[in-house]
Amino acid sequence: MKGKGIQALATAALVLTVLAGCGSNNNADNAANNAAASNNAAATNSANSSDTQTGPSWKKDTSPFTFTQYFYGNWASSYLWKDQYAMKLATEKTGVTVDRKLATGSDDDYLNTMIASGDLPDTIMLDWNNPAVSKLIQNDMVYSIDELIEKYAPDFKDQLDPDMVNYHSIDGKLWYLPNLYETSDRLKSGVPIVAVRPWFIRSDIYKAIGSPKIETTDDLMNALKLAKEKFPEVSPVGVEFFDVAKNGFGGSNSMDYLIDSFSPHLLEERVKDDRQIVEYPMRNKGFIDAFRYMSQLSRNGLFDPQLLIYKQEQYEEKLYGAQYAVASQFMNNMYAMYNPKIESTVGADQKYTILGGLKANGQDPRYPASRLMGWQGFFITKKAKDPERIIRWAEYAWSEEGQLDMRYGKEGETYDMVDGLPKYKQDILDLSIKDNAAFNAQYGFNDSTLLFRAGKLWDDAAARDLKESQPEQYEASKLLEKYNFDNYSLGMENLEPDGSTPEGTINSKIKDLWNKTIPKLVLSKTDEEFDSVYNGFLKQMDQVGAEKVEKVMYQRHLDDLKKKGIQ
């Protein structure tokens, strides 16, 4: 799902929520009912504004209002606003309902068609570093957040972290609000951050092969061979779907676990100051060694070739059935979704347990975890029928009140304050652990406004609750957290060129070439075949103009450092 380190960091960092529902402004209704028929609208507007002259701008109008939103990610059906508790609460307070829509088919095709036709929804949730963002801005299709705040919600500006505004601004303007925005403090507090999709081993299989130490890539290879011998009906290893366009140059989100083992200093090694380029990761030996390792798994019958073409749903179906000896998944999903389902349908002995960080070639892994980045951006398009209501709703969602509403609900009803921190009622907490899907469907605390941000109150509460209620996940997270490093100062965010530029076109061709090369590498029968395929790819990459892109990436690297005040 997203990009990647941003998405992996962000989602691991915070407990999410979604808002919606139906509601109306009683004061407005009373005013309208008491007014003469000819003055209904004026009376309603007067009531809406007079009640809250000095309060937050979103309280000035809480009449029923719906705006549309496209979410870039057709997998996100749980994010749709239905009848969840958090959605009802948000609408009850603000009057606002979000009509969130997903793509039918390819996200990129759907998005590009919308942009080309100009038929945009009121708002868009889109990875802030997606190539389409520049199209939206350059074609004057979205408002800058600054102008809307200044005009309609001036107090909102004080809620925004100046560092965030500075980093995410483009040409001096903030065009979106980043979801899952982190502060530097967040890297040291709250729920332990796991910046990769970890790999897990099925508990009963691990026990059956003698519970060996799995500390290196060689150890893992040997464990998988033993697992295949004792459990031939089980697929030895399972990884998430491959798609370079969606998941970055690693191809699969599961690959980062191996890449960060074989190439723990990848980010630094890509920067070549003497040549003024930032190399494609595909030139890095450690990066390619991760794919060579996958090829060795394949040659030993430990990797199912179908995984190269599986859709995410197909992979998840097998994972729910515990049909992999070793499997990769986002940390919270494994412990909150898959393991509980496996325990209730297959058996507690077949739940998955974490593998630690893998050493490769004698090196400890390093997992890049950065701050400020966020995941998707919240864009307000110029097709929006009422940008004023939308930016005021965003003010609510970003506020401490909104954050608590979408994470915890109503105090005394769904949560209590315990030692100064919010805590779910016990039955709700139990449901979140035993049946996370039912918890999400009923409460929506994992799927809400998608304007989450770091905050000490809820971050500390989430860490306490995870440690108390899910100690296994907490300890697993701490086990991997020690390999994190803050890559903020490296200036390696948003390197790829604008898709509308000549270099952007070249980059797209290279990504397509690499996407087609990955299966050939993984399925190669010998090292010689692997090397032949790889060298052929490098030749093609250079022929289409890779160095031109690498020079642009270097300049964008310098720009990133400058925006961060580092250079």
C-alpha cells in the first residue's frame, strides 16, 4: 500500500480512525422553525453564526453537508464511510459526511482519467509524492491550503507545525495536509515504530523444526528447508504482491526486510557527490543481493512463483489460512487481524511469531524511519462545491478534539481518562484485540478522517494500551525498533522527477523495465542466468537515459536538504 517507507512508518506509528455519520444543527433548526417561511434561510444562517462567534470556525455552520473524496488505494474498502461509530460522531458534531470513493480497476488509470477529463471530486487523498500531484498543482486543479485557511479558518494556522508547513510546501504554498504526520519526538515515544513489513514464522512449524536461532539470512534459508521437509503441504515463504509502480523499487513491500539486511547503508551509498548523481537503487550490490537471495529461495523450491503475479487478496487469503511457513505482513495487521482469525478458525498453535532483524554478510540491518513525511495528502480540488465547509471540517479533524473523537469517541461512553490518558472501555478494547475486523466495522476507529497526526496524549495512550493488552506485539515491535535509524537528515525523500518532465518519462520507462525484470531475476535457475538478466537490465536502463534521471534526483536531494535546513 503506499510507498513504501512512508506508508510503512506512518501506519506502524499511529492507531488510526474514521469519521462520519448524519446530524443536524438543532439551533439552526429551531431558528428556521420559528422564523417566517420567507426568512428561513436567513434565520438559519444567523443561528449558525451567532452561536459561535468566538469559537472554532467549524462550529459556525454544522448544518448537514456532504463532500466527495477519492482515496488512492482500491484496497481500502474499510475506509469507506458507512454506519461506524466514529463517522456518526463526526457528523453529529460537524454536520459533515465524507462520501469516500475508491477506484474501479487501476488506481493510476482512474486518477489520470479524472485529471485528464477535469471531472474531479471535492477532495482527494493521494500520496503526496505521487507524480500526479504536480499535474494537479500545475493545472490549477487544487486550492492551496494556505489561501483557504486565511480566508475561512484563520485560527487553523496556529495548529500547524511550522516545520511541517515548511517541508511540505511547494513554491511557497501548502497544497495539502499530510495524513500520519510525525514529529521528531514521535520517533522516540508512543507505539514502537516498525519501519518495514516484518517476516514471521508459524509457531507450530518453528517448534517442529527445533526452534533454531534465525539471526542471519543463512539461518532463514536452513529453517525454510527444514519446514518444507516436515510440512510439504505448506508454502515455505509468502510475500506481498509485486508492483514497482505501487510499492517502489523494492517491488514488494515485503522486500524491504531483506533489502535493509543486505544493504543496510543503501540510502547513503546511492548519493555520489563527486558525480552529482543519486543512483538508482538497482545499481547497488546489496540491493540486488536481496533479489539474488529470493532467486536462491526459488531454486530451492522455497518460493512459489505464483506470488509474483498474486494480487494482495490472494496472498491474504492464504495467510488467513496459515498456509505459509514464513510470511510477511505489517506488524499491527499480523497481531490484530491475521493471528486472531487464525486462532479462531485454524488453531492457536498455528499463529505467527516475529522473526528478529536478519543479518546478511555479517552486517546488522538498518531500517530507515523518518519524521515529517506523512503518507497521503488531503487535497481540496477547485471542483469542490463548498471549500469553506471542507477546510473548516479539516480544522476540526486536525484539532485535539477531532483527534480524540476519531481515535477514541466519546468520553464516558467509549473511553475513560485513566491517569490523564484516554483508554477504551474494556469491552471495546477486548473487541479490538479478538476481532479487529468487527471492531473496525462497528467503531471506525481505524478508518476515519485520514488526517491523523502525532500528539503526546494519544501517542502515549496507544503505547500504554499496546503494552498492557498486546504484550506480544509490543515486544515484537521493540525487537525490531532497535534497528531503526532516523534518515531525515539524509535528504532522500521525494527524489523521483516530475512525471510531466522528460526525465519523468524516462523514469517511468525504467520503472516499467525493472518491474518486468524482477520476475526474471527471481526465477533464474543459476547465478550466471541471474547475472545475465541483471546486466541486460542495466544496459537497457542506461540506453533509455538513466543518468539524466539520476542527475535530477541529485538536485532534488539537495533541494530536500535545503527544505530541511540542513544545507
